[in-house]
Amino acid sequence: MSRLFPLFAALLLSACAATPPPSPATPLQPQVLRVIGLNDFHGNLEPLPRPIRVIEDDGTERQITVGGAAYLASAVEQARAGAEHSLVIAAGDLIGASPLASSYFLDEPAIGAMNRIGLDFNAVGNHEFDRGWEELKRMQEGGCEQFTVRQPCAVESPYQGADFQFLAANVIMPDGSTLFPAYSVRSFGEGAGKFEVGVIGLTLKDTPTLVTPGGVAGLTFEAEAMAINRAVAALTAKGVEAIIVAIHEGLYTEVGYNDKSCGGVYGPLLGILREVDPRVDLVISGHTHRSYVCDFTDIDPSRRFTVVSAGYGGSLLTEIDLAIDPVTRDARVMRADNRVVQSSRVAPDGTPSETVASLPQYAPDAEVAAYVARYVQAAQTAATRPVGRISGDAHGPPLPATEETSLGNAIADAQLFATRDAGAQIALMNNSGVRNGIDPAQDGTITYGDIFSVQPFANQLVTRSFTGAQLLALLEQQFDSQGFLQTFSVSEGFALSYDLSRPEGARVVSATFMGQPIDPVTTYRVTMNSFLAAGGDSFTLFETGTDSVIGPLDLDAFEAWLAAAEIRELPPIDRITEVTPPQ
């Protein structure tokens, strides 16, 4: 929690005392803005399907259900009720990589839910660009113009757009303007108590490497600190008393969701914040799906702002009190806490989920619950349709993963299966695109809703020709310094081993197809999804392939592969091997 200057402390203490009769000596009270921070909602209209672990004060461990738009609405309403002035601000990824009930309808209901919750601003995140910047503009402005393979306005027609403002300080259009405003100013109070707050919003600079490049063609993504500082200068010139930054970039930490020690934090946001103008008062962050409340003064004493994040999927919100000194007009964070959005989910046998009495209890907001139910019902026919049976571990490491997974290998096998007529020999799947695990029924049955949650992006399959030399160079990109380290999951018949102790560009120890080493002069037909085909996840060498054949949607390929066998045994994790160098 940010440290209090003596004057701030005295003023807040006096604000808590009984109000004396008016007199000229009565000090002015600080103005307090309640800020409610959200991030990485990802269209989770319903409570999250898997409980989270909490430990009560007596040490008892409980598994509780969290999230859901109706419960989040009540939590936000309760947080707002305790303050005269408030703002609700999100740090990106409201949409994209969403469950079926939202994604099947192009995330229109996620925006509709946030309209009803009362969101004021959202900084664009990388997933806001999953369907391209033109579709993102439709998310803001409304309408039924079609920019994707799915038909918009399937439930509400016309789609009304967002009542809140998207912000994009570092997303530059070809004409030099920003895709959405860089910042916005809100005024609160009246007369001597009036104050203004500037809100800056932006995404991470590396967004083009995390989405299909065609969807951001023509856009420039500037360095984060540069864009923030330019907006800070403009807001300062306008005389605002407080500056809030919402940025879709974050920190990593293993501390508890409301631990305020900044203990062990790391990640790309650290470097950005060290360059940010110290006139910033609060940073709401996201992207890493971690939860933290960190007084950045503990890291850099010259920057007296607090940086917060509220985890993933509406499981938490951050409640922050930002106080404006009535004399100096300076703003400081006086308090910041992450609140668990405890909710409820009924198991198939009718058993309700556990609750923890020491955490806030929220009743679902009736209006939002009815709105969500409308979309859940609309998606129900598709969601419950059986598509096949599986055996084996459909979870593996926490998903999305960055290393080979059994489920990722199954997807690669399915993509190879679906593109044989295009001459495909090998299929490569980026594990960051495997968005969820699968919980099959007792007999192994899985549904369309299950596989949709695994691959919600509607990527088409692309098969291209690569020489062995091109393929080997592409495989080296798994281990280079661009983007993040990510090994592929691969189709049956292909195997690779690597050694990270070797120099960059020479980390592939061996790569074989049907037991034979990849021959640099032989041509191979390789299938990938359209995200990779356009150079996504920094795998730019996918673009060097030739003789492209466009295949089915990735989800359709997976469904067809499942249907072609009575039961599919998920492949083992033995196709990608890390070589341990001798000690």
C-alpha cells in the first residue's frame, strides 16, 4: 500500500471523526475516488469451471467457485456503493479465448455484460485483436457488419456496441492517429471539491506476435513507456489531478492474491514501469493472469505508484482508494485490495459448490444473470452435442502451456488427418493455442462445448511446402530469443530433440520424419493453423512456405478426427525431447 504523507494521514483521520460545526477553521477534506480494477475477463460469462484453492484463517484449505458476470456485477456494485466517486477500469482481454457462450457469438455478450456491470474504460489487450482490428472497432461501435467466418448479431440484432470506451495509446493507424483514444478525462465533484482524473490505456508492444498478423496489418504498436509518457504530458498540460494507467502487460509472482510485499515479482512490466513518468499515480495491469498488489516505491522510490492485477476470468477485482490532497492537489493510492468474487456452481449431481464464510458472499445480479442465461441457452444445443470419445490425460500441465502436451499432439494428429488430401506429411501445433483441458464423461464422451473451449479461435488450416533446410530453420525459432520459448506439439511420425545449452540457432539436436533425419534438400508438406501461417507467436518462417492449400477450420478438423474412431486414445508425450547435457 502506498505510504501516506503526514498531511494525507491527518486529513483522512479527520475525515473519519465526527463532523464539527462549520467554521472557517474546518480543514478541507481529501476527495477519494474508488477505482475498481479488472483484467483478463476473457468472456467468462459463467462461474469458472474449476474451483480455486483458498486457505482460511484457521489453516483449513477449501476449494471455492469464483467468477461469473452476474456475481462480478454484484461485487462491483458493492465496491461502488462504498464511495461517492468511482470508476471501473479494465486492463484488456475482456474478449478473445472465451468460453462457448461468449465466443460462439463473437463475444458480443461479453461486451453486453460489461455494459450492464458498468465498466467505464478498457485498455485493449492482445486478445481484443484475435478477430482483427475492424471487428474490434465493431465491438466498440456496434452493428452487424461481418468481418469473420461467424455471423454477427445472432441473438441481439443489431448489436449495440460498448457503452464504455476502449483506449489504445500505443496502437497507431497508418494516418498517425490511434485506433482508439489514447486517454480520457473524467471530472468528479463540484466547486472547490472538483477534481479531474486522466485514464491512459494501452496494450503490450508485442501484440502483433500474439495474434494473426493479418488482423493487425497496417497498425504500429509503439513501445509502452513512450506512449504512456506522451499521454502523461498531455494530461498534465490539461491540469488533471490524478493519472491512472491501464496496461495489458503484467508481472509474475507466486505470492498470495492480496499479498502486498512485491515479493519476487518479475516480468516485462518491471522494465516498462522503470521508464514511466513518475507523475503516474496508479497502474492497473493484466496479461499474466497473476494477482498482486505492489507498491512500486519498494522497487523504485522515485515512482510512488501502486501496480495491481486481479488474476483471470472475473475471479477477483481490485478495490483501490485514490485520494486527492485538497491543498497540493496531489493524488496517492491510500488503499488497494484484491477481493475474491466468490460465486456458486451446482455440480451435475445437484451438489452446490463450497463457500468460505470469511470471504464476501455475493448474490448474482438478476439482470446480468438473465442476460447471461439468454446466451447460455442459445449456445446449449451446440455445447452439449457429443463429438466423440477419448481416453488418456486431456489436461497435462496448466493450459495454455508452452511445451508439448498430449492434447496438443492429438490436435496435431487431427490437423494432419484433415489435410492429407493437400499432401500433408507433418502438422505443427502451437501449445499456446490450446486454451483449456477436457473433462470427459465417465465413458470418455466429450462434447462440442469441450473442444470449443480448447480451440476457440476459428483458425483455418494451411498446408505449405518447405525444404528441409527451411523446416529446420523454422524449428530453431522455438528456441530463439524472439517472443517466448515455446515448443510445438507435433503429429505422429515426427520427432525432435533439442538442447538449450547450445548456441541460439543450433539448438535442434535432431529432427526426424518417419524415423529418417530431415533432409535439407527434400521438400516436406507441413500443416499449421492460420495464426502460425501468418507468422504468429514470432514464428515468422512459417510465411516462407510455398504452394499453400487452405483447409478446414481447426475445430472442424478435430471433430472429424474424433468421429473417425470409436474412441481416440490421446497420444503420449514423447515426440519432443529436451536433451540434458552431461554434467
